[in-house]
Amino acid sequence: MDLFLNRVFDGLSNGATYALIALALVMIFKATTLINFAQGEFAMIGAFIVLVLATERGVPMWIAVILAMIIAGLGAAGIERTLIRPFDPADHLPLVIITLGLFLAINAIAGIVWRFDPRRFPELFPSGNALTIGSATLTWYTVGVVCTTLITASLLTLLLNKTKIGLAFRAVSSNLESSELVGVRVGPTLQFGWAIAAAVGALGAAVFVANPVLQLEPTIMIRVLIFAVSAAALGGLDSLWGAIIGGVAIGMVQSIVVPYTPIPNELALATAVIVLLLVLIFKPAGLLGTAAVERV
């Protein structure tokens, strides 16, 4: 039972991290109806900015995270303005190619600037255990990750539902052509979506690599992105709270289902891909996503 509880706590920690990254993917999908394949690399750059600010400039950790989120958001807004906006948002093929190119370019630039040597990331949350049940321990890191994810999802929900820019964002994500007809500035609104997604991604990467058992290097977010995409698809690509449910579900599958079945640990990533395929086949809209409606 203690081993099972430890696996549950690990699944909760991993799932909350995947959910936080999935929130960024949901924001991009709501704006553009496509997956940004460079989202993980945007997040990785944000984590390196946090590392530089905290270790080389002496900035307190959470202030460094906030500054990195702002920098990442501004960078993504600039990329949207220069590389994304010139293309028709209804034509997804050029946009997908651009995000794949950004994925390769950002990863290469990060390798040139920071090399591929793993680096120790400072702690974001208190060390030690928040709860002990027998030999099972719930760490403060897990508590911090879960709270950060829930707070972020709540703030994004308030932003989208209670602000003017959020209303414009929801209008564009619902019907781009109709939004233009009623005077919504589609370009700046989509730019806002890219900025928010990059900021949330930077937060997610910082929280992920703050795990004491991990170290930061340029390829660290590639694996996480696959789990996050699976989480977003499972919960619904246009649902913020669906991303939370999907992330926790993927985390539990990784920590509980895989160890208690004949599936080798090396195939944990393949398990997430299988979950993604099953969702796409049997429930393409996800658990809480909006089902596509076609007028005939």
C-alpha cells in the first residue's frame, strides 16, 4: 500500500506538470485551432532565462520566473507578428511547418548558447515532505506543482471569461470571420494568445525542472511535450480544465498502470501516444472538449 501511495503521489506530481504545459497548448489551439510544435522549446528557453536570472544575476526565484514569463510572452508575440501573421490563419499547413522550423531552430540556438550539459535548477518550493503515511511521502514539490497548476487554470479562466480581451479571444477562437465583421482586431488578439501561451509554458518548464531529480538541458521538454499533447487531447483541446483532468490521467497512467503491467518502463512514452490515438479514434473532442458541429 505504501508503494502504491508513493506511485499515486508521483502520478499527481507528473500529471500536474503535464497539465500546466497542456494549458499553454490549449491556449494556442483555442486561438489558432492548431498545435504549436515549438511550444516545448518556448518553455525551455523560459526555464533557461529563469536559471540565468536566478544564478547569475541573483534575482529571487519567483521574481525570476515572472520576469521569464514576461520575456517569453514578448518573444512569442514578436514571433507571431513577424512569422505567423503574414499567413492566412485558416491555412494550417504553412503554420505547422513554421512551428516545426521554430522547434528545430530554438533547440539549436539553446544548444549553442547553453550547450547540452545538464545544469542544476534552483528549487521553487520548500524541500522536505508535507505528508507522511507509513513509508509513503507527499513532498512539498508535489503540493506546489498542484497548487500552481490550479491557480494558473483559475486565472486563465477569469481572464477569458471576465475581461474584454478574453471576450475577444473567445470570439476569435469561436469564429474568426464573424469576429472580423463585428470589429474584433484578429491579429492583436491572436498575438495575445501566443504571448499568454508562451508565458504559461515558461512557468510550466520552470516548475518541471525544479524537480530535485531533474536537470535542465536543451532537449528536456521534447518528452514532456508528448505527454502534454496527450493530456490536452484527452481532456479536450479547447478546454482549460479538461487539460487538468487529462494531465492527471496521463500522470497516473505513467506512474501506476505502466509499473503494474508487463509494459517496460522504456515504453512509458509509447503509452501516452497510445492514449492519444485512442482518444482521437473514439472521442476526438476529448472528455470536456467541444464537439465539432457541421451544418449540412
